Amino acid sequence: MQEEVKSYPVSKYLTSIKNLITNQVPSVWIHGVLTQIAERGNMIYLNLAEFNLDDVKPVATLPLYIFKSDYSTLKKKLASLPSPFELKEQLKVNLLVQADFYIPYGKFQSKVIDIDPAYTIGELALTRETILKKLNAEGLLRKNAELPFPLVPLHVGLITGEKTAAYQDFCTQLKESPYAFKITEAFARMQGNDTENTILEALGKLRTNPEIDVVCIIRGGGSKTDLNYFDSEALCRAIALYPTPVLTGIGHEIDQSLVDIVAWFACITPTACAKYLIEKTEESWIKVQEIAFQIRNQTQMKIPREKEKIRSIQDSLFYKASRKIIREKERLVQFQSILRKEPLRYFKVEKEVLQRFKLGLKNGSLKILNLEKAKFEILNAKLALSDPKNILKKGYSLTLNNEGKVIRHSSELLPGQKIKTRFYDSSIDSIVS
């Protein structure tokens, strides 16, 4: 006879598994990254995942649940901590869980019983410390603070959430000041996963405006984990290397993010950030007034001295001019005396010169004529000696060709040529043979 096979209903089987899990598996602490938080009715469903370093694919994922009332109690516990934070996706947590089994779907899941806040806070602090060390090693912590701060920071680039209380408080402070501040807004998400990217985009947008004197990044208060987005390494690097001084006013007085550390100056609140700009402008205005006061005082002190110098120069010029006038008058008197005497003396001398010239012309002209006559007679005698007739008298003759030109060389004669030979008292014609 075949033995009867024992069979169970599904519900009884799953109930047995649930009893086995809940009775045999103790509550344990499990750490990982929250990848999902979803509210459905009275339940909150979470996923806790484990990741390898530099790998976005989870090694293992554990589904969790917690009743909404218990979740509210857990949130109050975290909010009452000295360093409060909220549970959110991508946060590393250490949870106390109880293994459980959901019979209607035959699904294994665990119930969240408690959380260890020290683990999360410690993990966040460790991440901050790592980023801080890297920035310090690269000399970026005070890079932006080394920039000269504008003397009159009236053109402000503002990065904040649109229509937020922080935005309203900041703008109200500047508008109510006695100075003409100009605000250029670049709105960004100031919490959540988009914080980093939108602030980087806002910084890039403001960077294209060369007229901006200073950039302010402001946000109102919030939970510790909300402000953790401002511990971003990318944001810190962008601010450290920014070409314009960057001021921050993020959170409350007790809050300090890494962005605050690398900024040119970190104000405790958005309102304090606006007041800081007003104070800086006020300092410049006071310095301008002090300089104007100094100029006025120095001018008032210098005017009497300069007046005294002018009077002294005036007296000196008057004295020198008077002496000069007296000397010139004396010279004029001397010139007048000279002009009275000298012309008569000059006339007398010139008259004597003219008398000598007159006598010289009278007596000297005959001497000159006789001298020139004697020179002429000598020249005439020389010319007479050179006369051809007188030369011919001495027995010389001249030979001329048909044209009457003197023949000086025998080479000028041709056979049969007629020539004439002239003597002192006659001439003869001949033919060359």
C-alpha cells in the first residue's frame, strides 16, 4: 500500500517559515546605503544596499519596512540630536533590523527597529575630513580668500533658491541700506541631489559677467543632512578657484559646511551676509569721508602758508622790480647824456674826415691822372714795338696765302700755290715749285 504524501496549504507553509525566521533569527545591526524610501499608506518601505568601492552596482539589497508611527518616532529622535539629520536616499546608515516574512506575498523582508545615529554622523564627518585634507594638500582652502576684496562691493551676484525666505531677507537688507546695491540672481536648488549641479551652473553663469564685484551663496537653516550637500568636493573646488570673492551665508550660526571653509568669508546667516556687504561698503564710505576730511584740514592749514609765501614772493618781486627800474632809469639818464655829447663829437670827427677826403680828391686826382698817363705811354711804346711794320723795318718779311693768312710752316705750302711775300716798303707774288 502506497504511503500517502503529506501536503500543506500555502498559508500554513509560509506561516511556518515566518515562525522559523522570527524565532530563530535574532535582531542584528546592519549598515549600508539607503537607496529607496517610499511611503505607502501606514507603511514606509526602504531598501538598504551594499556597494563595492568605485562601483555603482549594488552587491546586495535588503528590503525593509517600518510602520509610519514608528518612523515618525525615529525622525523625532534624529531631530533631537546635537547634530540632527534626516533619513534620505544615498545616506549611509546603521540600522537594527528584525528578520520577517510577509505571508500574503511569500516575501522576505526585515523590520526596522532602531538606528545608530553615531554611525551616520561619523561617516559624514569622515567624508568631510577626507575632502578637507585633499583641499588643504592642494592649497585650495584659502585660495579664494587670497583675492583682493573690492573696496565698494555694490554689484552682487546672488546664488540661492528662488522666492525663498533667505532670498527675501538678503534682498531686503540691501534695499533698505543707504547704498545703491545691484543684485544679479542665479537661482539654484539649495537642497537635494540637484544642489551641486545647479550651484555649479549658477557659478558659471555669474562668471560671464565681468562687472560683478562679489558672489554670495545663501540658504536658510535646515537639518544637518540638508546642509551636507554643501560639503561637496566639486563645489569646494569651484569656489576655491573662482576669480571673484565668494561669500556664504548657509544655515544657522552653529552650522559650518566645507563650502564655508573655502569661501572668502563665511557669514552665519543670509541676513548676516547682506549686513557684511553693507559694513564693507560703509567702511569704504567712512574712509572716503576721512580722506576728504584730511584733504580739507590739510588745505585749510596750507592756505595761510601759501598766502604767506605769495606775499613774500610779491614783496620780493616788488623790491627787485623797484631796484631794476631805478637802475634802468640811471642807464637812461646816462644814455641821454651820451646822446647829447656824442653826436657833436661824431659830427666833428666825420667833418674832419670829409675835409681830408675833399683835399685828397682835389690834389690826388692830378697825381692819379699823371700816373695813369705815364702808364698809358709805356703801354703805347710796348704796342709800337709789337707793330708788324716796325718788325718788317728790321728786315723781316711775312708770307701770306691767297686768303691773306700768314704761313708759318713749309708743310702748309702746295706746288703751284700762289703766295705773297710782304716787305716793309713793298710785296711780291710767287708760285711754289
